[in-house]
Amino acid sequence: MSEKVLAFDEKFMLGFKDLPGFSNSNEDMAHLAFSFQFSNFEDRATVEIDETKKQIIPYVVIRKGDKVLAYQRSKKSGEGRLHNKWSVGIGGHINPIDETTNAKLNMIISNTIQRELLEELEWGETAFVHTVNGINALGLLYDDEDPVGRVHIGYVFTIDIPEDEEDYPKPREDTIADCQWFTVKEASKLMNLEGWSKIVLEAMENGPNPTPGN
């Protein structure tokens, strides 16, 4: 059975004030919640190549003190266009399993984030509880200069874990080839860094509205 993922029509992109690029404006955050009301679960195989649909992707940056967790995708990761690239965001599609009766966007996003974090990374019990309690919205991102970016819109979050946590998180799946901690500046200089991570790292280092390609 084909995977179902949440997506909305591209016409709603016209309502965003500071996208493409990165935005943390209240207006854009509210517009995503509005667009969510008109979203539907679609076949992933179809919408991945249909630029008239935008898939909502929770994208989580894990921080420990002044460092962020970066990982390199292996050739076993699901999105072939991102194989071997480095990323600072743990993310994934919203699936029907993440939806609860009459759930609003924030609840569905929370369900997706917890599922993805547990699927992709191994946590010590204390670290994961801290993670769940310490999640914060950073903003939205959209990259219209990249074929992967054009069919996704990211809802970016940060989570902070204790600075003295040495053992976790660590990769659980073989979709992650390497996993290391870097400062934001160090991560920004990684070779083969995915487009979304470039945008997010620039936002974290320099300001709220970096644009793709800069």
C-alpha cells in the first residue's frame, strides 16, 4: 500500500509573506495553520513529483549547548535525492497515524515529531523526556530553487537536551551513515549540506529571513 502524506494545494503558498526562504512571522505561522485546514492525505509517490502540492514536514534541530546534531544520510534513506547529504534536521512526513479526532495542526505536528525522533534516533529515557518537554517552534521554510524543496514546506522546531548528556541521541536506523555535534558555524561549512539545513543554519546564525541559494 502506498504511503499517505499530508499536503495542500500550491495556491495557498500565495498567502505567505516571507516565503520562499525562512520565516518566523506570526502571519506566516497563522497562514500555515489556515492552509492545514484544506490539506488532505495523498499518495506520497504521486505528490513527490507533483509541484502543485506542498507536503508539510516537521523539521527538528537538536541542540546541546552551543552545538547542533548533524547527520549524514546513507544510501538506504527513503529520499534518493538526499543520499549522502548532511542535515541538521530530523524530520518526516505527516502520516494518517499522526492524526487524532478533530486534532489541530500543533497536535498532529507533535505526534509526528515524537514518532520520527523515536524511529530515527535512540534516546536515553531522561533525554527523551527532556526533549518532549523542551520543544520550541523556530519558523517555516520553503526552497523553490530545489526540486525536493518545491514539493515540501518545513515547520522548523528546536529541542534542547542537557549539555552533560554524552550517550544520546544516537542513530537507530541504518538510514544514517554518520552523526556528529557541531557549532552552527561549523555545521554551515559541511560539504554536501542539504538545502534546507543551509537555510535553517543561516537563520540561526544571522537572522530571521535567509533566502535559498545565499
